[in-house]
Amino acid sequence: MKSSRRMELLMISLLMIILTLTIIILFFFQGKERPPIDYGSSEIITESYETMQDTSLEVSGDLVKQPANPYYPNDLAVPLTSDQGRIKDQSSFSMHSIQKTSILIHTNEGEKTFSTPPQNNSMILEAFGSINLSNAKADIAEPSQDGIIYIRFHAANVVYSVPYDLNSNTYNLGGQRYYATYNTIVYMNLFCRPGTILATLGEMRMTDMETEDASKYVLTQNDQYDASELKVQNQNFTEWYDHIKGDPKYIQQMRFYSIRDDKIKTILVDEQNGILFTGLSVFFTKNEVETADGISIGSSTHDVVTRLGQPSKMTRGKWSYQVDEEHYLHFYMKEKKVQFMSLSCL
């Protein structure tokens, strides 16, 4: 009997030890932090999204009831402390802490997420940070869900999500809509709606960014140009400006916040002839116009040099001819031919 009792007690002790060890192991693995997901591992990240039963987040003691991004509920809203002044001047949001950017697109056709190329991260972040909340307010109706984008700014320990509407070019910050910049609108259309006329502006803007890097273009100081040869359809920039402003066929395509002027401006479009006007540039995207010497879209680089001489500034993708101190004629090159043209004011 005693031997049987001792065996019984031994079995109970072993069971208690096993149960205790099991509880300890379960607590260990439950509390262990999961490794972070690398959303930037490829251009297209995923088409399935994280879900949570409880999307409440505790930030500095305050409970945020609604997630900033329903597809990534752990994302935070940009912590603005004021609706005045530029975003980058608010100490609550450190732009220097942002390491990369990703974009989540939601349309009637579905959703997808992609990482922006590293060379474009600073452009997107600077365009966002330069918004003057005092002057960029947009008094528009709440947009539909088709064309909603979430711009995700990744810092070391947190991701901030900013809802952006592709149809109105506006951010939603703290329940108020603000117009985004020209850079934002053309970049988003280039990647989200390729083939549209605004995406064409995005193509040219990407080439412009290369030209803005002084180490990538060649300067020619000794060429003097005849200003009459640098007109398009016998009009210089100022004449095109006056013409477009008075022509009803130019339709308002999109509004944007101009960092340079600290004002809201409008992109006007004559889609039939492929002409776009942003206030500082007139872009020609179809072979409907030409210079005095007959240079037009489709002309070869050889013809451009032969008729106009060497450009004032030159990169692989863009040749610029200086008309005067404030104005340029630009040719956007592809496969040794003119792809687009523009007249611009500095």
C-alpha cells in the first residue's frame, strides 16, 4: 500500500512539474516580440493585409480609437500640434527619422502596396513636409473611396500613414483636407495611373530631378541663341501664358499647392492637342507644335543640335536652351529623339 501511495504521489509531482514548465514556455513565446516585416523588400509588397481584433493604440498615454490606416492598423497618424505653418517645422513630427516610404493604393479594382525607389523618398517626404497648413487648406467634399492612397512614412520604430486622394490631390490630416504639391500629384499619377496625361507630367518630372543634380548635367556657356528660334508655334512663354489663360478649351485638370508661391494653383489641360499648363511651365506632349526651325516631337538629337546648336544644359534625358535670364526651352529626349517639349519660367 505504501509503495502504491508513493508511486501515486510521484506521478502527481511529475504532472505538476510538466504543467509548470508548459505554462512557462507558453508565456515565453506569447510575450516574445515577432520580428518586423520588411515592407521594402520588393517593389510590390503584398496584396493581403494585417488584421487585428483590437485596433486601439496607446501613444504617450493617449488612446487612439481609430487607426490611421485600416489595412495596417498599427500605423499612426502624423502627430500635428497645430494647423498653422509648414509640417516640417512642427517638432512633433521628425522628418529626419523617416527611413523609407511606401504607398498603398485602394481603388474600385482592388488594393496593392509598393515601396518607392530610394532616390524618390526624399522628394516625397520634402513635398509633404513643405505643405503650409495655413494656406493649403482644401474646401472640398469628402472624396469617394476610389483612388484613396495611404502614403506610409517608415521610421525606426513606427510607421506614419497619411491618407491621400488621387482624384483631388489632397491629404487628410486631422479631419481637414490639404492640397498636395505638384511633385506629389505627378509622381502618384505616374505610378498609380500610368498612361494618363498627368502621368506624362510625372515622366517629365522624373527627368527634371536628374537635371536638378548639378553633377549630372553639362553646361555650355559660349553658345548665344536667337530668341526667335526658341519660340514654340511662334510664341514664347509669356505669349503662351496669355493665350492659355484666355482660351476656354483649356480645362482645369487638378489643383495643387505651390511651394514656390505659397498658393493654390491649377493644372490646365488641352487634352486634344496634348498641352498642359502649370503656371510656371507649358508642356507639349503631342506632335502638334514646332519651333521656328521645325523642331518638334519626334525630331532627332542630330536635328536639334544642327538647327539650334549645343544646349545650355544637357543630361542624357533633357536638353535645355536658355532664352533669357528667366526662361528656357526644354527638350525631353528618349532613344535619341524628342519625346516632349516645354517652355518654362524659372
